[in-house]
Amino acid sequence: MDLKDPVVVYTAASNLEAHVIVDMLTNNGISAHAVEDQSAVSLWQLGTISQFHKPKVWVDRSRAKDAAELIAEFEDKRNDRRQPATSDETISSQCEECMQASDFPAAQNGTTQDCPHCGAFMDVGDLKWDDADFGVAEDE
Ligand SMILES: [Zn+2]
């Protein structure tokens, strides 16, 4: 490590994630290092405390604020990308004609579809039912 005053800016869930963060910081001109969980010696000395398995990303203290901002930005972008990709998610909407709630693929959010119950046009995604109804079987 060539850092004068290293501080942890990120604790990754996996070695791969730590590497992605280090690459991103390095590309932005911040010297960063990932300390991975491959150090068997420290594991054997310290026991099986789960925190030690999580790779940490280190930068110099003088760049910690910049790094934290870049990481926050990076995570925002990553979350944005994830949301439309979850294709098996559904949203529930209520038909204004027959008042029945129906599930539609999340990709149809904001579109107009035929109601599966009565065939009328209905808007998908206006109402949020998922929290209240989630997990309750229809015939209970
Ligand atoms: Zn209907």
C-alpha cells in the first residue's frame, strides 16, 4: 500500500464489488486499494468474525471525501440500472370499471392495458397495492 494515511471508504459485499469500486476510483484519479479476504493468516489468527471476510476499500485520508462522493454517485447509477431490469416484478392496479385489482409486469407501468376481468381499458401503475396485499392468498 502506498497510502500515507489510509482510511476505509467502502466495505464491499464481495471481492468483485471491491475491485469494481477500486477501478472506478482509480479511473477518477484516486489511488485506492482493496484488502481482500484471501488472507488466510489473518483469518486463522482472528477467528471467524464475519466482518473480516468483507473486503474493504482504502484510500488516502486526503481523498476520502472525493472517494465517498464518487462511490455514492456510482451506487446511485447502479441502482438506477437495476430497477428496469427486474423483469419478473409485477405491479398491481385496480380497474375503474369492475374494481378488481390485477397484476401486470412492471415493464407495463404507466401504460394502458385491457382489464383481465372485464376487458375494459385501465391504467397500470397509478395505484400502489403491493405493500398491503403482498403475500395474502386470494381465497383466504
Ligand atoms: Zn375490469
